[in-house]
Amino acid sequence: MDKQEALLKYVLRLGDNALVLGQKLSELVTQAPELEEELANANFALDYIGQARLFYSYAAELEGKGRSEDDFAFLRDGNEFRNVLLVEQPNGHFGDAIVRQFLFESFYALQLEALARCSAPRVAEIAARAVKEIHYHLRHVSQWLVLLGDGTDESHSRVQRSLDDHWRFTGELFAGDEVDEAFEREWDGPRLAELEQDWNEKLDTVLADATLTRPAAQWMDGGGRRGRHTEHFGYLIAEMQFLQRAYPGARW
Amino acid sequence: MADENWPLYEVFIRSRSGLSHRHAGSVHAAGDQMALDHARDVYTRRNEGVSIWVVRSSEIVASDPAESAAFFDPAADKIYRHPTFYEIPDGVENL
Amino acid sequence: MYTQGLDPSGASADPKSGAETSADLERFQSRIDAEQKVEPKDWMPEAYRKTLVRQISQHAHSEIIGMQPEGNWLTRAPTLKRKAILLAKVQDEAGHGLYLYGAGETLGTSREQMVDGLLSGKAKYSSIFNYPTLTWADVGAIGWLVDGAAIMNQIPICRCSYGPYARAMVRICKEESFHQRQGFEIMLELSRGSKEQKDMAQDALDRWWWPSVMMFGPSDSESKHSAQSMAWKIKRFSNDELRQKFIDVTAPQAEFLGLRIPDDKLQYDAESGHYRFGEIDWREFYDVLAGNGPCNRQRLRHRQKAHDEGAWVRAGAKAYAAKHEGHSRTSRPRAAAGCQHG
């Protein structure tokens, strides 16, 4: 795979992760356990939609076929989206959403820190902006994980269960493929093995504070990088893309 | 219904270097760090702050306004007419 | 305006109750007349306090419930830009609710009590939010009409006599202007689009026009307590004045959009400089107010569900705080500490 192809594919994946998680967080609006959390959640969703727009706009330029950020978001079918499966998991209860966000962001923060140093200037630039946002998110969701893990018996068992339920989606974060390898080689991209080590250490610290037990090693789900999703994804894009699909070519 | 009240915090924001902190409003939070986060989310969405102070409302010491009257028994250290700032001992009914 | 006409019977404390003498009331009134602000610990008539608690909390509830009809189209917004704008708007509404609950809390009630009032059905919120958002055009119509009407009411309240409420309104007004613009922009785009989009816009206007006009509440002659609220500078303009202003401002905007306001009697009267308009069917208003609107049950149930499902979360956070009580004092993050360096 050549340098440019790797760059385009990598950037689209970043956009896809951001868009899908942004969409899931948008679904949570009006469902927060307290009004202050509504503002926090909306802030996170806005950050993700913003990042998706930056990545997709850049991808459109790279591709050079006249597509727009909206074309990527609204006119691609499921198998063209290459997000990790973790971000498309259902919202569930507050604990599920926090765990999903925590597991992803403890990876994403490290990925962005590495990307801010890569040799693709636009990616580095976007990553440098995004990493500040994600550090703030991560502190917030980590705090919640600790509060709930070391809260009441009920909150503890709920988030322990959330952690157990989401664990099988964490392997995929570090299961690189030829695009990751090419990006690492050609653009001085993140070294996933190093990221994984860092992630494990940071995770263990937070889980200890939260009095939560790290789930046992288990089979890991995957396929997102090949456009193979979980069943939830079809519904997500059907809802998201409806207007553009029903009124092709319309301006909004 | 009274299961999990989060305490009230007052929020003070310094909008720009060189200015003092000004009272912006209040938030509920379960702890100090959360209060800071909430204050940031609520009161600095449009870049209105470089520094945030949060204080538990119950810890603010306030002066008596000049015209306070005896009817409402103003305590010198309660800034609002807030029922939960007042501790009622167990066994006292109807309060 | 989120509270106009919601309690036509109103509640007013007997001015002779407690120990409010007419001298006290007169002194209070002169402060008001001199445009002095009333602050939380100042002496105030019980009826003044009660009216404010009711008005402020109803206003707060309206913002929170209002997030639902608009939030309904977040996941289906047709472009990423529109999604982001709508997210920001709905987030602002949560923020507005929060500022207002905060203002309410300065008057002897708590967030919990106010929320209880909403969920039990005792407290009202603006009935406009009991209508469904059926199409994307509804999002535009709400921004253009409902926020437009709200702004009209909110600006005068920035000068209301109660300090915390006035200050909350100043914050809100600063943020509100973009809300109306985004709504109008959506309508504009639709009105310049395909036939289906134009029809969508017209249909939304057909459904939202009269409820928006009714938002201002019945004529003040119907309300015994309007006069007292005006005297205490809680309310600064009459319902009819505000409604007329809204129609005068909005009718030309509809013309610009090429959309037809669903009122056969609507006509500009050059002599008065105002638009004449048709008779309002107040039955619908009172029906919806009484709980018989399309979405009343749904809105409250949704809010109740979020509240109930969040109970374990709030309890968990509180339990943690209690366990680590001394801890959080000593491990306070540096950013918050220190008067000199803050």
C-alpha cells in the first residue's frame, strides 16, 4: 500500500471513530442522571462531531474526488465505515456509557499524543487540538468510574458488569493491520504495542482507585477495520443518514 | 424522593487575566473536582474563563444586609434562604 | 413568557400574614420603584418570593423539557454542521435551566424540590413543548418562532427587580440570539430548496404558528395577578403587548421566506403600524395546559425515567464523597487553590 493510500485510510478511521462515538453520545441527550452531566455529555458529543468534521474534511482533500465531510458521514454504507466496534456499542445505562468512553478514550488519548508527533502535518495538527479535548474527557470519565466503582454496592456491581461486558472490544484497539503498519512506517505513526503497554498501566491505576477487577483474558471481538460491524451499526446509520438518503442532493 | 442530593457550590470565574473572579452562579456536584468540571462546562462554554473557583455554598460567610428584618431570622453565615443549609436534629418533626 | 398565563388563579399570600405590615410593603415598593435590585437575603413580601419561585422554576422546567422536542432530531440532523449547531443549542438549554434553578435556589427552595414539583405534575412548564417535532423543518420552526417569542419576553426580564433572576436572564439572552438565527437559517434553506422541502417548511409553520402565538398567554385582563407582578417589576410588559410585537416582527419574516402564516385574518394595518390577526382558540391552550396536549405525558415520563434511572448514579457519587470526605479537602487540585494565584 502506498504512502497516500495509508494516510487516507488511516484518517478516515479516525473520522469514523469520532463520528460514531459522537452519534452515540448525541443519543444520550436528555437522559443524564443530573443536569450538570447533560452539559458535560453535550460537550463531549460536540468535541467528537468537531473532530469527525476535521478528519473527514481532510480525507476529502486527500481523496481529491470532490466528496465532502457530509458525503463521508451520510452516503457511505456500513461496510465502508471502519470504526472500532467499541464505539458503536449500545448506550445501556450511565455506567455502560462511562465504561465505553473510558476504555476508548484511555486508548484514544495515547493515540492522539503519538499522532501529534507524527510526520503527517495536518494529522499532527488536528491531533494536537483534539488531545486537549480528550484529556479533559478522560479525566471526567475516569473520575466517574472511580466514583461509581467505589460508591455504593449497587454502583460498584453495575460498573463491574459494564467493564466485563465491554472488555472483549478492547483487543481490537491494538490489533493493527496493514494500514496501521503502513502509517507507522511511512508517517511515523503510533506504535500500537507501546500504546498497549501504556494503556494497561494507566488502566490498572484507575481500576485500582475504582476498586474494580480487571476482567480475565478472553476472546476479543474485531472486524471494525474491515467494515464488519456489530448488529447495532445498521440501526445507527439508518437513523443518522435518513434525511440525506430520503432527499438525495438536497441542501440543508 | 430525598435520596441523593448533591451539595450546592458557588462558582466564581476570572474571565481574563487582570480581572478579579466574579460570581457566575451555582452548580450541584458530589465533590470538589466534579464541581470544578461542572462549573467549567456550565459557565465557560464560550471561552468566558481563565480561572474558576468553586466553594461549597454552605461555607460562605456573608454579611447581613442592612435592611434585614427579624421575621426571617437571618443567620449571619447563610447566604441563601436554603432549607438544606439548616441542620435539623433527628426527632424534630415537620421541618 | 414560558410562564405567562400558566396559573391564572395564581397564588398570593395574604399580605397580612406573618408580620408584613403595610409600612414594610410600602418601603419595599419604593425600593422597587427606584429600580433598586432585590437580593437573596433582603426582606421581601412572601407573595413576591412565592411568585418568583414559581415563575423562575417554571421557566427552568421549560428549558429542560424544551430539550426533548429539539433533541428529538439530534441523531437525524441532515448534515454534520447542523448536528453540531443543534447540539450546542440543546446544551445551552440545559445550561439555561441550570442558571434558573440556581436563581430559584436563592429563594428558599432547592433543586430537588423544584424538580419534584415538575415530576409530580404540580409545577407547570411552557405548553409549547407539549407539541411533537415531526420533521426537520420543525427544528427550524421552533428556533425561529418559539425562540423568537422567548427572546421577546426575556429581554425585559433582564431588568426584573430580583437580582439573581435578572442576572441569569442576562446570561441567557447573550446565548439566545444564535438560537433564533439558526432556526431561521434552517427555514430559509428549506424554503429555497426542493418542492418537498418547501412543503415541509410550510407544514411546520402551519403546526407551530398558533401554539407560538399562544405562548404569550391569555390577555392580561384574564389574570388578576398581572398587575401585582408588573408593580413588583417581575413582569415588565403585558401579554398582549408582547404578542403584538412578536406578530409584527415575524409576519414580514414569513413573507421573506415565501411561507404563508395560517391566519386568514392576518393583515398589516398601515394606520396603526401593526398587524391585525385572527382570534386565538384558547381552548387548545387550556387543554394542553391541563395535561391534554399531544406530548404532555411523554415529556414528563421521559424526564421521570431519566431521573429514576440516574438515582443509583447520584447515590454512588454521594457515597464516594462521604467515604472520602477529608480526602477531597487535602487533595484539592492546584488550579482551584490560592487566592493570589487563582
